[in-house]
Amino acid sequence: MLEIFELSLIKRAFLVITFVAPLAPVFGVFLLLRRYAFFADTLAHVGFLALALSLFLKINSLVLLILLSLIISISVEQLRAKDKLPAEGSLSFFLYAGVSLSVVFIALSGSTGSIMNILFGSLSTVTKGDVYLILAGALICGAFLLKYYKKILNLCIDEEIAHASGINTAGIKMLFATAVALSISISIKTMGALLIGALMIIPPLTAMQLCKSLKTTVILSIIISIFSSYSGIFLSFYSGIPLGASISTILIFFFLISTVFKAFK
């Protein structure tokens, strides 16, 4: 079984997961508190577009993915802040536009065989160059959470009270949207465009069934995410199931167990 660790792509996968897995559920907790979980799905589909566009243009997909995700997240937050479009409306537009244009660029690129890797993730899609970008992005997201954790929490609990207490809510919302976009873009190659939301949302939902405080919810979410991600690498390697689907399957298992436990508690 230890031969798996002799492969460079597995080493890269474990390194990336070590940085990505703890971040995703923390952002997921805040997205759930803000009732904004759909935001993660929208950015994931924008990521699908970025990867499809990179196939068409034959350029570094992760750089394009990060840039496009940041642009869209800022645009969505601007539209939401100025009430030009309902939040759900702007998110839906970018989601469906991302999917539609992705299909167009993939068809034009002639690389239809890459769709499975893009949608569901793969152990082989993360290059050595990607690792450095992912680690840098993870460190930026981690630093953001450490610095603005309390302000984000106040914003999620009650935006009006947070604003009245002197917090620049507009600025924090914009920074938060940017950080979420960055965390999704650095995770999408491993989890896939359709399943990155699972890593963000399912661990917090599972933890919420078992925990009574926000602190324990965040801690348990991180533990579930890391364990499921590591286990998913083994499952993907030995079964041939795409990495994102493997991790998501384990996350679903934990969620079902927590649901049963809560029902009989």
C-alpha cells in the first residue's frame, strides 16, 4: 500500500490537499451563515469556463482560473451591493453563462476527453507549477481568515449591527468574496468544477448536526474535510474514480452518519 507515496503526483496531491482541505469548510461555514452557499456553485461553474477557455487558448489554466474567478466574484458582489440585480439573479446568470460558454470552448478546442477531469477532478491535472500557485493562494486565504475572522463573523450574524459598530461591511464583503473565489479556484483542479462546492458545504452541514457552538463546528468541519480528502486520494488511486467524486462520496457518508446520530440522539 505504501507504494502510492512513491509517485510524484500522489505527493503533489497530498501536499495540495493539506493546504486546501482546511480552508474550504471554513469559508463554507461563513457562506452558510450568510445564506450564500449558491455563491460557491456559481464560482465553480465560472471555473469550469476558465478551464475550458484555457484548453481553447492553450494557456496556463490555473492562472486564468484565478483571474476569471476574482473578476466574477467582484462583479457579483458589486451588482449585489448596488441592488442592480437580485443576488440570486446575478449568481444564476453567471452560473448558466459559465456552463454554456464552457461547452462552446470545449467543443471548439476539440478536447472533449478532458471534460471528466474538469468536472470531477483528477490526481494527474495538478502540475508542479500549479502547486506553487495553490500554496501561495492558500496562504493568502489563510492569512485573510486569521485577520478578518471576527469581522466576517459579525457580518454574517447581523450586517446592520456590524456596520453600526464601525466595521466597513462593504469592504469586508468584497474581500470575503475575493477570498472565496481564490479558495475555489485553487481547489478546483483536484475536486472538479461540479464538486468543489461539496468540500465547502458538506463538512459544515455535517458538523452543524453534531456541534452546538460555532467554534466546534469549524474545528469538526476541518477535521472531516481533511480526513475525507486524504481518504479520497486513496480511494481515487485504487478504484479509478475521479478524485472529486471520491472525496464527495466519503463526505456524503459522514453526513448520513451524522444525520442518523442526530435522529437517535
